[in-house]
Amino acid sequence: MKNSNVKEIVMPGVILFLIVFVSVAVLAWCNSATYDKIQAINAENTQKARQNVLSSAKEFEEVSDFKADGIVKNVYKGTDGGKCVGYCVSVAPSGYGGEMEIMVGVDNDLKLTGIDIVSSSETAGLGKNASKESFRSQFEGLTKTVTVKKSAPKKENNEIQALSGATITSNAVADGANSAIEAVEKIKEAE
């Protein structure tokens, strides 16, 4: 092989390698530079979600002896003046766009006090509507076995109205709510 042929073949490969190496190095540096800030923002958003779904609580403490399983990730005991007012349960059901992170508030009577969609990859204009107050407010006061109806739901039967065109997302949120109630029920039985 002639020297000029080697240059024509090897040099583009070396240049491409250098471009990729520099790009990866820059991305790694950006990731490490922003990691702590992103973690702090996520922790702040989770704290806000707890306060949104269990507004009667002043402090939150993770229930350390609860063994997370299924879609339940964490459980937090909400207190006011040392008295338990309810629980916040972090759940991660699978929606249409993948795993959703939802915070669910449950009071001592096993009734839902609120739902907050912390993060999701649901379709804009359809599944993303689960974040709207008009959808989330349907869950307040419901108890175990929340079901989704496409039309004419009855709150007294623990039914909610499905999001138009987003039944999978609606069912995922209902599954998260039901799992949260079951988790709190287990904690209360163990007390």
C-alpha cells in the first residue's frame, strides 16, 4: 500500500476519533458540572409535591421500615406538631409514554388527599393533561379501588373520568393511587 493511500484511509478515522473523544469529554464534564444542581431541583420538586398532596402536614419523614415493592418507591409520614396526619407515597406506574413519577397523599382514614404528577413522558395534549387540576382533583376523597370510566363516573363508586384519548395514562394514575392506599394500609396494620 502506498503512503498516500494510508493517509486517505487512516487520517479520516483518526479525525473522527478525536471529534468523538472531545464530544464525549465535554458531555461528561457538563453532566458532572450539573449533576448536583439537578439532584437539588429534583429533591425540591419532590418536597413541593409532598406538600401539595398532604397540605395538612408540616414535616415529612421517610418511613424507613417500609419495604418498597411493585410501583411503590417511597412512603413518607406527614406530621403536624408530632401527630401523624397522613402519608405521602411516591409511586411509579407505567403510562403510555413510560414510567410516571407520581406523589399520592393518603390520610389516616385511607382516603386520597391529592395527586401530583412529579414527572412523566406522556403525550402532550393527551396524557400530559393528567397534570391538570381538573383531572387530579377527581381523586380527592376517594378510597381503595379507584376505577376509570370513559363516561359518567360516580364518585361514590370510586370512579374517575378518563382523560379523552389517554385511557392508559388515566389507568396508570389510578393504579398509582390504589397502590398508595394499599401501602398505607399495610403500614397502619403494622402499627
